[in-house]
Amino acid sequence: MKVLVADDDATTRMIVSMSLTKADGFDVICAADGAQAAALAEADPPDLIILDGMMPVLDGPETLLKLRRSDRTKDIPVILLSASSDPDALARFRALWPAAVVAKPFKPAELSALARKIITNLPGRSGESDLL
């Protein structure tokens, strides 16, 4: 299973990538900004995308909107990571219907478990339920 991780912070990308690879054996592809993430997802759609809320070029919400406008990427579940505790920002994130919004700092094992749960429950997989 393939997960695309987009975050402008190299340390966060490394932590997320290592936790997903080590705990679940996911194939992880990384992007440093939203535009790069959208291009990678369009070229080779992953099973799940994890987007930082605040990134250069395209932020997480803008990237999610771009993904939703493409037939190739519109159904890929997305987890938005947010360092913001601002209720308006979190409401903006949730209004985009991501699979989940996860606060930073996060526990890598919990993020990995959430990713596994979302991917397992995709239609056509063992769970058959729609988390979106």
C-alpha cells in the first residue's frame, strides 16, 4: 500500500515516513509542498495522502481541493495534519471532508494506526465501510 506524505518540514516527513514504513510496511512517497504532492498523486495515485495544513505553494486545504477536482485523485482519502488550535482553522479543515484531522504534535504510532484503519476500510478492501 502506498502513502503520500506532504509536509514542508523535513523532520516531520521523516518521522511520518519511518512510522508508516516500520509499523505497517507502507510504501511512502514524500513531497515538500502541496503542488508537488498534487503532481505526484496525479501521476501515480496513492492509497492515502497525509497533508500538512500549512505548506508553501499550496497549503493542505488548497491541495485537498485540487485533488478533489481530479477524477484520478478525487476519491483518495486524506489526513490533514494541523499545528493550529484555532477553531476557525480546524473548522475550515473539517469542512473539506478529509478522512481525519490530526493535531500536531502527534504520536507516530497513533498516526500509523489511523492510516492503517483508513486504508483497511476503503471500499473494496476488508472493511467495506466508508470513513469519509
